[in-house]
Amino acid sequence: MDANWHGVQYIGGGFPLQGSYGTRYWNDHMAAPVAQRIFVTGVNGHIGNHIVRDLLEHGYAVRGSVRDLNDPEKTDHVRQHAKDLGCEDRLELVQGDVLDADGWAQHLTGCDGLFHTATVYSTQANAELILGTANKGTTHLFHAAKESGILRVVYTSSTAAVGTSPKGTLKAEGHWNNDTSLPYSTAKTQSERLAWQLAEQLQLDLRVINPTAVLGGGFIRPTPSVNFFEAAIKGSYPIVPKFPMAVVHVRDVARAHRRAFEVDEAEGRFILAPHANLSLSVICRRIRELNPSTKSPRRALPNILVPFAVFQDWLGGVFGKNRYLTRAVARNLMKGDTNYSSEKAEKVLGMQWEDFDTCIQDTVDVFL
């Protein structure tokens, strides 16, 4: 019977029922169910808005934060989830910037859990901006969780904090990135380590999600995980490097956050890399195979010619184009691999994954 009570507590007098969704109480007078409320930061983001929908679909109430409640680009698509599901009464949006310390404890009061997803996701921004946002936001939200009585926190990290080295080694949750050549990877590693330090200091029950490149639709602005799809579809480059990649569908990332909250036995980190040991060239080729009308490249650039691709990228930067392939990026990518294990997420969280073609096609459909 418990399996039908997703996210619901029965409150009042009576006896507790234990299960993987926490403790619920059955009232002697058949009290109406009260949904557990989860606070989600960054609900307008690719991962954040899918977490909102998944939680609503499973009976939870959601209170979510955005930086500007008056910006429809940050709110309309989130509210649409509740409208689609007929549960607008279970979604509440509040305004807040994670860089500001004030007001978060008040926002979190009355919530049963915190999902902290808000951060800067950029491979081009400098490390100080990424790290400053991540560290301040994590510090403010974790202290607010403690103050408001929230014990269980689910934190969105990345396999950037796991790393891609050593090459040829199966990398699991015990691996940590130790390469400081890329600002984004450095920031994600340091910010996750801070999260663990704060959790120990504040005695919070922390569970961390480490996804690989997150594919799938439902984003307002393309993230670094998907922004190459548009260029590939248009045939902006005839061949692509065999840079290592691993991918996961955004719906699976949302499910993993919920399951990490629900499963009492869950602890530590959870790598989400169901489609590992791929390459950029493999993904581009599959785009073309599934969508023959596109111009996505089918040929891979030999590794020996990668320096020429770096030079071409630099030349484009001279003429004002955004740079994606610096020497540091190319060197970092080529010396590692995406040989990740998702076994823990499968065993503990019961994850069953969207297939690779669904990951590709759901992303392509946004740009067609």
C-alpha cells in the first residue's frame, strides 16, 4: 500500500508506517493526506524545472526559488508543469538570489527537504565566478536548512567533480577530480567538497547527485551539455573530435534527486552515467542516423589533427566568435575518459534509464 503514497504524509493521531518514503501517519479519523513539501532552488533551470515536474507527478508539494518572479522566462515554464498536471495548489514560487544570505530560512520553513540545484553552469565563465556562486549559495542554503529544521538535503554536483582520470579506470563514487586546468571542473570539485564539509558541520543528511552531460528537452536556454546540438544539426563543422563524453537524460536526473530523498538507506554520492564511454563524434553521428535530413557530421577527426581544430577555434575567437576548444580543454579531454559506473544509483536508487536514442532525439527535437 505504501507504494501508492508517493510524497504523502497522513498526519494526526495514530500509528506510524515506515517505508522508503519516510514515516507517514494514518489518522484514526482518516485525515486528508498532506503532501510533503520540497524546496528546490533554481527551478527555472534545465534540471530544476524537471525536478519540479517529477515531484508534482509523485504527489509532492514544491516551493521553488527564482531570482526574478517578474520574469516570465524564469517562471512560465515552471508553472506550466502544475497547470498540465492540475495541481497548481501544490506549487509555490518565491524570489531569492543564492548570493544573498537573508531570507532563506523563512523560505525553507515548513519544508521537509531541500534540493539545491542553483549554480552557474558555464564552461566559459571564470573559476572565481563559478566557485563564488556555488560556495556562497551552498553556504547560505545549508545554514538556512539547519535553521529551519530541514535535515535531508539533495545537492546537484557533476561528474566534473569525479574527473576523467586515470584513463582506462572504471570511476565510481570514491573518485575525485584532481585536475585544476579547467575552471568549471575545479569549481564543481571545490564546491562539492564544501557541501560535504558543511553537511558534517551542520549535521545534515546530505545526498549528492553527480550527473554526466544532461540531455533532453525542456530547457529555456541551451546549457553547455546541449548547445553543440544546434551547430551539429546545421552542419557548422564537417568533422568532429573524438572527445570522450557520457550522457544521461534530464528526466533520469530528476528521478534520481527524488529517489535520493525518498530512500532512507541512500547515502553519499550517486554517479548518473548510463551511457558512458561515448565520444562527441559518436553522438553527432547518431544525430544524423536518427535524423537524416540534418547535416550533423558523420566523420570523426583523427586525434593527431586536434591541434588544427584548436587553431580554427582560436581563429574564430579573433573574429568575435565564442571559443569552445582551447588548448586546455582539448588537453584535458584527450588525457581522460568517461568510463563511469552507475551501479550504485541502479542498486540503491532503483534507477532504470531512458535509452540512448531517447536522449539524442529529445534534444534534437528542441532545435528542429
